Amino acid sequence: MKKVLVIGGGIAGIQAALDLAEMGIQVHLVERLPTIGGRMAQLDKTYPTNDCSTCILAPKMAECARHPNIALHTYSEVTALEGDAGEFRARVLHYPRYVDETKCTGCGECVAKCPIRVPDDFNMGLQQRKAIYMTFPQAVPQVMTIDAEHCRYLQQGKCGACARVCEAHAIDFEQTAQEQQIDAGAIIVATGYDFFDPGELSQFGYHQYPNVMTALEIERLISASGPTEGHLIRPSDGRPARRIGFIQCVGSRDVRHQRFCSAVCCMHSSKQAVLAKEHDPQVESFVFYTDFRASGKGFREYVARAREEYGVTYVRSRVAQITEDDIHNPIIHYEDAETSRPAQMAVDLAVLATSLIPRPATTSLAYLLGIEIDAYGFIKTDPFAPVDTTRPGIFAAGCCRGPFDIPESVIQASAAAARAAAINI
Ligand SMILES: Cc1cc2nc3c(=O)[nH]c(=O)nc-3n(C[C@H](O)[C@H](O)[C@H](O)COP(=O)(O)OP(=O)(O)OC[C@H]3O[C@@H](n4cnc5c(N)ncnc54)[C@H](O)[C@@H]3O)c2cc1C
């Protein structure tokens, strides 16, 4: 049977795996985190249709788990690669969950009893989770994971509350990392993106002012499954945020940071402004933009609706600085490009659209796979064979190649699946 190894279980990796599996090809899908889903799982709704993100993603995730041609390797990473196109041999390291996947029912009794609380990465640290956890309710696989770094039993040999309460006897503190060899004819890299840390731009006060947030943080706040159940409230005092300033190009299109355009921010900021208004009709949103890049199908119409139906104000400007007043209202200082004059605006919440950057581990993964990265650190692909990397038999799709939205990532995933199927002899 033909075999393909897909690295990364975001929407791009999931789509590539499903396409290949449907062609009758056996897929090994390797995901670093305890669940597949990637960034799309953190989104509330998706532009340009404002469909519920989880409603589109969750059935695909479940299909990956169910499909007889897909072997899921979550909480796992590729550590070595030998061979060439048609006969790659990868070493895959499975990290210990300290929970037996075959026994865990995902009931959550252990979570209720766990005494340890740590910042919840999935919710961008806006709430806490336990040391034993399921990343989000629709996680695949539907099993718990123990965060070894914070587990009292694994660190100090004390506690074990989860093991005592687990009726399925699924807790296994003796688990160790396991290595496995996976043979594959072709490989698809779909390891996605990371975010520029706006703390590097101290003039925006991100780590300093409580009501200055990033776009993904507000995405979690707006989400009905998020820490505030969709209520858009100010972190400083819990009051509803009624006046929101969205600042574009934070780190992007900036010669000191990322020279490239992050491609999705003009649209996701418009989306968030629309969603904020839908949640609370009293919300007023202001999008501070350099020049507007909404070049996809139906995107201009989406922005026109944001402006006309939802009253979103677009301010052509360059934001110089954010300060705050004595009740933690961010004050946005900007140059108005229409009047060429400095201006300022007080808001309840300032949202930074930070650039999408390569994941820090992209360079080491590329080295391990014997492929090249581009000048920005994304996986390098051929301009005329856009999902082909510099090594035959290895393809790339989605945001590991650069910033793309979901439809674009899915197109690339299907293209990579087709290319992998053709080469996989
Ligand atoms: C705030 C915000 C809002 C957005 N809203 C929208 C929207 O409304 N509509 C839209 O079309 N797009 C939107 N996007 C863009 C969307 O997030 C991306 O297009 C999409 O997530 C890209 O998917 P991906 O699979 O390429 O990457 P990711 O979602 O990043 O998935 C990559 C996966 O690979 C895994 N991984 C990483 N390294 C390894 C490794 N070494 N081994 C194994 N696994 C690994 C990761 O854990 C992750 O699960 C938004 C982006 C942001 C920042």
C-alpha cells in the first residue's frame, strides 16, 4: 500500500490526510500537540462567510480519527529522516501522556479533582486549566493528557488524585516516550505559523497595559467557547468593551521586523469588528490601517458590509504609540493619512494584529528533512510548483510556506496531496 507521512495536524495537514486517505493511500499524520486542529480550532467564526470555525473543523477532525487509512500520531514529533522519495524512513517520537489512550473515556473526573492550575495556552493564557487536561472539548483524540512539567505527582511524587478518581484506570505515571519507524513514499509538511511578539514594539504597551491585546486573544474572548463565553470584556475591570481600536501591520510590512504582509489581518480585524457588533450592538470599532489589503473573492464586499451595515470606521493612518489613561483606557496616537496630522483616540480595548511568522522550530525541522527555508524562515517552495520543496518527494502546504487564510491553505493541502500521490511509488 502507498504511504504518505503528513507532519502537522492543522487544517492544512488534516485536509491533505483526508484527500490522500480517500485516494486509498495510507497516511501517518504526526501532530506535536495532544490534539489535531491547529490554529483554526482557536477561531470563533471564519471570514468571508462567518461560518462557525469548529462546525467546519470538528467533522474533519473526527473523520481523520475514524478513517481506516489514517493513523494519527498526536503528541509526537519526527526526530530523524533517512532515504529518498519513494522510500523515506522517519523516526517518530511519541511523548508520554501518562494517560492510556485505549482506556481514557474523556469523562473529565480527573480534571475536576486535579489541584493544579496553570495558564491555558489554548485560551491564550486568558484562563487557567488543570495539570491534567483536554485541550478543548472537541479535541481528537478525546483523551486527557498530563502536563508533566506541572503535575505534582510527576514532579514531587505526591498527589495522584487523578489516578484515584479514574474509574477506567487510565492514568499511567510509568509511561515513557516511545520511538517508532514510519516508512513513507512522500512527506507533506504542514506545520503552520506562529506570532510575532508585540512586546518587541514597546511603544504599543502590550505587556504593560491590560487592555492592549492581540488578535488571537480577542478571538478567544469573542468565542462562545472561550473564557468569557463570548462576552467582550476588558481584562482590567471586566467592563464590556464598547469602543475597540484594531491596529494593523504590527510587525508586518516593517523593515525592522517582517518585511512581508501577513495577508490575513485586514480581513480578520474586519471580521472581529463585525462579530463584536453582533455580540453587542453598542460596540463601535475603528480599524487603523496602512493600506487595505482585502484581495480575495468576496473580500471587498465583506469590508463594504462591515463599513455600511456594522458601522466599522476605517482610519487610514500609521499608529505611532499607545498610552493609557488613569482608568486603563488605551489611547491610540496616530498620524491620520487623510489630513497628515497627528491625532489620538481613547478606546476601551486596543487589538494588535501581529504578523504571522514561521514557527521557531521550522529551521531545525527543515534541516532534519533536508529541505531549504526562504529568506523569512518559512519553508521554501518552487514558484512554479508551489507545493514542491527543494527536495523531491517532500511537499509543503499552508502557513508553513507563508501567511495564508484557510481556503488558501486547504487548496495547497489538496495540491500537496495530489503531488504526493503522484510521486508515491
Ligand atoms: C487572529 C486570526 C484570525 C484568523 N481568522 C481567519 C478567518 O476568519 N478565516 C480564514 O480563512 N483564516 C483565518 N486566519 C488564518 C488561519 O488561522 C490560517 O489560515 C490557518 O490556521 C492555517 O492552517 P495551517 O494548518 O497551515 O497551520 P496551523 O493552524 O498553525 O496548524 C499547524 C499544525 O502543525 C502542528 N505542528 C507544528 N510544528 C510541528 C512539528 N514539528 N511536528 C508536528 N506537528 C507540528 C501545530 O501544532 C499545528 O497543529 C486567522 C488567523 C489569525 C491569526
